Amino acid sequence: MSLLDNLETDEDSIVAEEAIKALDSLFTKENGFILREESVASKGVFEVGLLIDNLPTDKSFFIQLESSAEISTIEKKGSKYIFYPFKIARLRCFARQGPEYGLIIIYDQNSESFYFDYVENIINRITRQRDSKEWQDLQRVNINLPVENTLTSEKMSDIYNVYLNRFKNQDTLLMEPGRKHGISLLKFVNQELAEQAEMLELNSFDKLIEAFKRYGFGLFNERDYQLLDRLLSRLSFAKINNSQEFSLLAALVYIKTGEYIKAKYYLKRSKEFRENYELAEAVELLNFLSSKIEFILGDLDRQSYLNKLAKLIVRLNYLTNKFSIKLEMIYLQMFSTIKSRGDILAIVKEIETLLAEIKAANIEERVKHFLLLTTSINLYKLGVFLFERNIVNGNSEGKPDFMSLKEQISFAKEIITLLDIPLKYSKIAYNYSVREDDELLYAYSLYQLALFFFKLEFNNAMLIDREAESTQKLENKYQRYFEAATQVYNIFLANSLLKEGHEAITLAYELKKLYKYKMAEGAEEFNFDNFEQKIRMLEREVGIRAFSSSIEQFYQETIPKLRISGEPAFVDLEETEIDNFADYFLESFGLSKVNKKNLLKDIENCQLFTQEIDNPQIELLQKMEAKGSEAKLYDKPLSYILRCQECGYKTSEASQVESLIEELRREHDSDCS
């Protein structure tokens, strides 16, 4: 739901017309912004879109503009501020829009000046000044904006860069391995310790404080954020605010739960206790969290954040902390490399080195398996990316610019061997969990094994012709992994891990759908409605986006002819099928609808070649232009050449296959074959 849907209308929020005109002259396309039509200008609420490379995007944030002819100033601790009465309800609406949050801008009608600040800074300033949370129950509160924060054309580039970094970094965080793959890294290292804390939570307040002091940091290290958040909610603001342990703990938890305004406040409070921390590791943890929140809120770009992490890692003492930071660094480098289409194999080597270090480390065996499992999953993502890049773009180091589809698939199959590594570690973790009767590790590792099987089978259905397994053997595998995903679903629900449970039951659903379509004759009747009801129930409980079956879409909107050996799948598409196939292809690879015309032209050219050339020695070779940091498949029209495998003849390069066919017929010796 948009912030605009939550705002109350009130007569005293009417903004002076000259203030709106002045604001419009600052948030311009030249400065990288566009004021959206959805804005409620008369109430001072503006939705501001961010331009990237002078093009509109789906990135936006909100501004609250207020105007007054009676602006007063105060001085606090040597700094001068304007103060202005502001509605708490409106501030609360903005606080829910994290991590972009937005800007509050006050227009002084007398001096014709703007004053501004970021919402998170304003809320934290109020909390520090009032030293309690009671102000949140008021109707209005005086907000303070630094007088030095005058909004001028010179400041616009700073605001633009903050929001550009904020959105870019947000995209990175949304794709973090743990979140994407459903692995809550090190959920409970010590189950007994967690159970003790649960019991203490239910007892007296004094015992709750004791539980925090004895178990708080230990529990955080095991990533039990839900329990910690629940325990923190039982403490008063003063108890947290006046304790060096609780302040740091609150910062840790709120960063991980996405409550960045709270996290930033408690980080600032923790720094005031810096000299009191007995462990140097606690100080370094504070440094790490400070850098993390700067990165999240756009004050650091990705490279600056990486530089800070590189300096931090040499000062850490505990191996688990070192590995966690290294994993974060590798992930950030991987994300950046994929975006820029850089040297992925260098990242692969870094991941393999980290895996070797974890294997050799003298740490608890269970912790080691979780770390290996999470680290190796990055290789799955890299393998998928390399598969996509090289099956369609064949211009990697040591490879020719032009590759036949057969060469592309052969090269892509070599890349897919990367997937053996996460598969291997998932099996090792699974075997350990069975041996040690470790339920949660068992569930996570078994889920990964089922997921890898599903992805492999789905890719085989779409792109790869492989040697067929016996029907009975494959049916047995489908049934085994379906039962595994269902079992994992039950384990996650028993441990109140609802999001993970949703991922597991949708995986079971998709496995059964894929089985139904691939093994149509032998597929038994299955009650999909029952599973769909369970999926919808979890979605309502957790508040997540409705699941849609990719298998159903693939088989209903495309055709089984995609599994043709050694030929482009779309050469046999009927005219009525081409448009659906193009839409599916674009969605599968995350491509823009703008690229559709180039894909359709490629299909047309491939079909023309197949119709006009019946000589098996003549190949149509494709070359896709995909250069630049944001380049994607089919961004530009393809180029082609025709090549004779018998004599080596090649045509010139062109985007129209028809002209190449004419050139071939005119210049190539038809007797060579």
C-alpha cells in the first residue's frame, strides 16, 4: 500500500502555492528527479521518481512539504535549528516507508528558503532530545531541522546520490543469500540455550534481564532474531537506552529485522558506551554495524562499504565473525560482477577458497555445516548466470564471438558443473544432520537437495536435451523429492518458520506439477486444491505476495516442442505460439518488454533460415550485443553470419538473414558438400 493511501486529510496541511512552484524548480529532470502525478500537491505530499541515465525507473520516495510565515529558530549544543510543529500520524506514515523513508521539507515564506532533513534523522533527533518514547502518543511534536540544511540547487546532487545508493543497496540486500534461499543462518547453534531463554521469557521481569545478560549476544550469534525481537519488546525504552549491552543488541536486531530508524538510534547510543566495552570484538561489531547502516541508507556506495569491510576483517578475532564478513564481501562482489557482466570465474575462486577455509576451521561442526551450505549456494546463482550468459552470448575469454547453438549448449553444460559444489555440501550437511538427529539442519539441507533437483528438471524441460533416464527411476526421484519438500514444510511449521514453510510447500507443489506434465501418462491423481489452500493460508498469515506456478505458466503458455535436440527451440513454433513464447522467455530471464521486438526478430530470422536452407553443413551463427553495466539479452538487435562446416566459408555479418542467404547463394560453392 502506498503512503498516499495512509495519509489523513487535514485543513492545516494546505501548502502555499509559491512553495510548490519553488519545489518544482528543484526536483527537475535535469537534477535526476521527476514529480509523479500521484502526488497530493495541495496537501504537500509529493511522490518523487528517480531517473537513472536520464530514464524513468520504478524507484521513488516521498516528500512532505510544509510552509509557514512564522518559522522560529533555537540553538542546542552549539547548533542552530528551526523548529516546527508536525503531526505524529504523518511522521509515523513516513517511518513505515523504509529504507527510503523520505524527506521533510519546510518552506519559510518570509525568507523564501527551504529547510530539509531525512525522516530517519528527524525521528532519532526527537528520541534523543526527549529520552523516551512517550512523544509518539502525542498529536503533534516539534521537529528540529538544522539551519545549515537549506535546500538549494547545489544540494540536489547530494540528495540524488543518497537515494541512488539507497535503492541500489536495497536491491543488493533483497538478494542476500540467506533471504533468497530461505536459510536463517545458524538458527540455533545451541538448542538447549534457546529453550532456556524461552522459559525465562515467560517468568518474571528480573529473570528476563538475567536472560539477556547471560544469553542475549549468544542468541544473536545464532541468528534467532524472532526471539530477540520478542524479548526486546518486553524491555522499557530506559532499560535499553541506559545499557551498553542492550543498546548494541537492539542495534543488531533492528538492522536484521529492517527497522533501520531504530537501529540507527541505538547505534548512536552504543557509540557513547564505546570506552566501556570489555571485548575488542564488541567495538569491531559496532564498527561493522555502523558501516552496514550507512550502506543501507545510501551514505556509502558498494565499493566504499567493501573497503571498510576489508579493513575490519583483519581486526576480528572470532572465526565465525570473520567468515560472516567474508561471505558478505563475496556476495557484494558477486552482485556487482553479475550486474557489470564481469569476470565471474574470479568470484568462483574466492568462494572455493572461503569454502576451504571454513572446512579447515576449528569451529563447532554444526556451525561449519551451516556456513558451508550458505556459502556454496552462491555458486548455484553464479552457475545459473554463466549458463544464461554463455548459452546466448558466447563471447567469454577463449571463446569465439560467434558460436553455434550446439557449441553454446556444450559450453553451458561445462559451466553447470559449478552446481555440483552446492549439491555436494547439501548432501554432506544432510548426512551430518541425520547422524546427529539435527532437525533444523536436516530441514534446510533437504530443502536444498529438493530445490536443486527441481531446478535441474525444469531447465531440462526448457533448454537442454539430455540422455533420458528410465521412466521408473525418474518417477521415483520425483516422488522422493516431493515427499522431502512436504516433510520440510512440516518441520518448518513446527518451528514457527512460516516463510520457510511457504517456500517448502510451494516447492512440493511445483515438483508435483512438473511431474504431472513430464510424466503425463503415469501421473496419479493429486489434490492440488488442498495444497493451494495451505499456500494461501500461509500467505495471509505472513503477509507475502501470492504464489503463482511457473510450471503451470510454462506448460500452458508455451509448448513441449522447446525440448528439441540440437536446434533452437523456437524454429518449430507456430505463428499463434510465438507471442506467448516471447513473453515467457522475457519473464524467465528478467528482461524488459522493450526487448521483445528484438527477440521476435530473432525468431523470424531463425525460422527463415530453417525454411530456406536445407544443407545440414550450413550453420546460422548468432551474435548478441550485451555490453555495459546494465546490458541485458536482446537489448539490441542480433547480428548473424552463415558458415559452411565443410569448407569453412563464412558470409559477412548482418542483422538480416535474408541478405545473408542471398550472399551465400551468390558466393558459396554449392559443390563443396
